[in-house]
Amino acid sequence: MPHDETPTEIDHYVRKLLWGLQSLPHEDRLSIAAEIHSHLTDCAADGSDALERARARLGAPHMLAARYVEEYALSGALARIAPGHLLLAVIDRGSRSVGAALAGFGAAMSYLFVLAFAVIAIAKPIVPQNVGLWKERGGALTAGLVANRPSGADELLGLWIVPLAIGAALACYLFGTQVLRSVARRRLAAIPR
């Protein structure tokens, strides 16, 4: 390959990389492109073989862009306090990882439990006869928010169900968030550099 074609090859690679980085902020795209362009230019100075090895290590421009986009999404989601973005980022990765899919599903279920416990805590003072933990005559337990209180059943918790439901909601929230953060950190560590 003639030496004067090298800048064109590098420019072509970086242009394809920029196309793949469209979802990133403009400044970040330009910074990444400048870094890769500089790296490839430095390698080209050592000859066409060195440039080819560098391009082989980086991989196809669209694959390199995908790694940057994934890293950006996961890093941004980890930096946020609210877990919504993190849940969406992990679920998005679920199509490429069974572990991420299971973690996303587990965290989503955990957040549904948060909602259920919150409803119980809120509903007990409003409709106390329909919220509780009851022990029926046969020994069976019924818990939660029900349309009709079980007949002849003894209410076991009374208003204690409110702090217990709040505590359970908080525990489920913390568990789901910890699962998401753990999976996101592992996915970040697995992104090739």
C-alpha cells in the first residue's frame, strides 16, 4: 500500500467510527475520533504493517463505536442516583447477555415488589379492614390488600404492617439497585479496551 493512501484510509476509518458514535454527545464523539485518528497516524508513521496491526486490534469501526456507546451508556447510568436509566441500560444489554437479561428481570421484579409494599403501607390507614396479615381457622395465611377480609380470620399485625411494608419496600429497592449496579460494573469491565 502506498504511503500517501494511509491518511485517506485513516480518515475513512475515523469517518465510519463517527457514524457509529452518533448517539454520543458531539464533544465526546470528536474527542474519541481525535484520539483514534492520532493513534492510527502514530502507527502509520511506523509503516503500513504497524497501521494494519493497530486497525486489527481496534476492530471494525462500527464494533469499536458500539463498545464506546455501551461504555458511555453504562457509565452514565451508574453515575445517576435513580435506577431507572440503569435498569434500561441493563435490559438493553440483555439481548447480548443472559446474565444481564436475568439481572434486569430480577431487578424489575424487585421494583414491582417495592410498588406492592408501598401500596400496602399507604392503603392500611385508608382501608384498614382490607389490608393486613390474617391467620385463618385452618392455619392458612392471607396477606396484602384484599377486596374482602377473610371471614373468621385473626389479624396478626394491625398497624405494624405499615413499618414492615416500608422496610420491605426499602430492602427490595436496595436489592434491585445493587443487582443492577453489580451487573453494569461487570459489563463495563468486560468491554474490550
